[in-house]
Amino acid sequence: MSDAGNATIDPALFRETLGHYPTGVAVVTAVSENGNPEGMVVGTFTSVSLDPPLIAFFPARDSRSFARFRDAATFCINVLASDQEPLCRQLATGGAAKFDGVRWRPGPLGSPVLDGAVSWIECTFEDVREAGDHYIVLGRVQELGIARSTLPLLFFQGGYGKFSTGSFIAAPDPELIQAAQLAQTIRSEVEELSIAFAVDCSVLVKIGSDAVQVLTANGGQTSETAPLGHRQPIIPPLGAVFMADATPTEIEAWLNRAPDDSRDRRTLHSRLLDVVRDRGYSLLAAEPELLQRHQAVLTEFEQSDRLPRQERNVRQATADLADLFCPDLVAGRRYDLASIVVPVPAMPDLPPVALRMTAMPKSAPTEQVETWIHGLTRVAAAAAMAGTRFESSDCAVMLAGASSPERR
């Protein structure tokens, strides 16, 4: 029986093995007794406690950088962004000149907060304990903030990198390319509809949990801003047209993407789905404030590489549109609509496809709305007929803009 307490661990193997666990990269900063900024790069920063709010990092006992600010009153954890690798390498060097050219500002307690960091946490020293050849430094959180919502810098297997998240521009895959090819077969009908009604029309395809735009026609007064290949998360109540013929498992997954999973909200979204099934289309009324907020969080989501916090904002902003979804059409009324979406009848071996109309004139009478719906339904039927004859090998059209988005 081996004596585990006396086991010898190869240091190189130890580092290599633990190097397979990715860590975030942070810079611990402080102001030394002589008033100069000091700092050290760590991959050992972690949260410890919420009540009281404690964090920790683990500097080597022989670290000269830590020794220079160990007696400081406060310190700051700066979580580096994925584009700050050069800064990381500069601050990881020794010497008094490591802060030359580094932009920072004093935090509320005076510790350096680095420009461009994802977030910062300013602390007082709670405890410093020896742990083998390292210290365990506990910090009590005093001030903190998110400075830039973007991807963090990671350290993995001896190198720096970042998360690879889903792009807002769809990568080509067989289903997406087939749907784009189908859209090209009805391009003339879509463009004619757009011009006839002076509206914008687009073809959408459901790929995973996103609606991807594969064709646009801009006959409306406002130009379509989303490029070809643009993805939008399908979150209740939006995307109901794609769920009309979905399996119970797919519908359950769609319902689960709502931020509020209460029985009342699930009942509401299920009822709206039934309305779309019965009518064969969906309407979204125009309410400028809610729609502008929805577009703003979608833009932030895109620019932040679809970070989880921004995704939660998108879910909430989308859920807030429920009261605008599928209003009843009443004779004699006028409507301001943000969109009309009509599903293309299901086609074998193709993902769900839909047609969307936007940029409609305001204060449209019920009869005009019904005419728009009829036009979309007619083009959707043409798409379904094209789909029955569609063979990908006979079509050389690829997804324009899937890798290099263009605007028509």
C-alpha cells in the first residue's frame, strides 16, 4: 500500500495537467507606499463568499511584485478583456517600468483601475495565509463595477485566448445553404411584393434556436439594417410561426427560452402559439419605446459576442413584446405594425422557413393589413411549391453574405 502523503509529484506534469483547466486572466493592482502603481498578473483569482463578500488570489511566496504592494491599504482585481493580451504581457514582466504607458484611473479607494478591463473589484486585505509555496490572499470587496461587456482573456495550456461563441453572422451549414438556395428561387416574387406595397420583405429560416435572414428586398421607406446571414434568437413570443408544426420537445425548448418560466407566462405564450396556428400568421404591433429597447439590446448582444448577460437582456426585452403580439384585426380600425410573419408550408428535408414584412406605413386600415397578409401567404405558397421541386444539386447559388455580409 502506497503512502499517499509522501507521494512525489513531477512538477512539469503537475503544471501540464492543471494547464488543461482554462482560467481567466486578471491583474491585481495597488498603490505602493511610495505612491507608485504596482501590479501583478494572476490566473488564480476566484470568488469565495457572498456574505461577507470575499474574493481570493494566490501569489507565489517569492513574488517580488506582490511584495511591493502587500502593505498597501487596498488592491483592485482587474479582469482583462480578450483584446488585452499585449497589456497582460507587459504587466507580467518584472521591473519598475511595467506601468509605463499603461492607462488607468484611481478607483473609489485609490487602487488603479485599468482602462479597457472587463470589470474591476476593489478590496481591502482580509487575510494573508501561507499555503505551500504560495499565499492565499483574501480580499473583502468594497467597490466593484462592469466597465466593458466583452469577452474575457483566458489562459489555457500555456497560451492566451478567448471563448469561441456563436456569431451573429451565420456560418454556412447544409440546412442554411439549402434554405438560401430556396429563397433565391422566389426572389422575384419577394421583390415584386416589396415594391408593390412599398415595404421591406425578407426570408427567414430557423437554424437551431435562431432565425437567420437569407434574403431581403427593401422596397420600404426605411432600409433593412440586418445583413444577410444575420441571426436573431427565437424567444417567446417571437418565432411562434416556426413552432406551429414543431414537436412537443421543440415547443418545450422554445417556451423554456423565456425569462419568466411561471405558469401564467407559459400559458400566455402557448395561447399565442395557438393563435398563430389558427390564423396562419403572426402580427407584431408597433410600440416605439419597446421596439427601440429590443433593437438596442439585440445590438449590444451582437457587439458583445453574445455574452450571457446580454442574452438575458435580449430574453427580457423580447418577452416584453408579448402584449404587442398578435392583436385582433377588427373592421374599421387602423394599425401601426412592426412586422407580419407568415410561415412557408413545411417542406421535406428543409428547416422551417418564413416570410416577414416590415417597414409598413403607419395607421393602416384592417383591409390593407389583410391585403399584406394575403400577399405574403401567396408568396409562401409559391415557396412551398418551389420546395417540392427543389434539388440542391441543380442550384449553384450559395449564401451570399454568410461569411462576408453584404447589403442589397
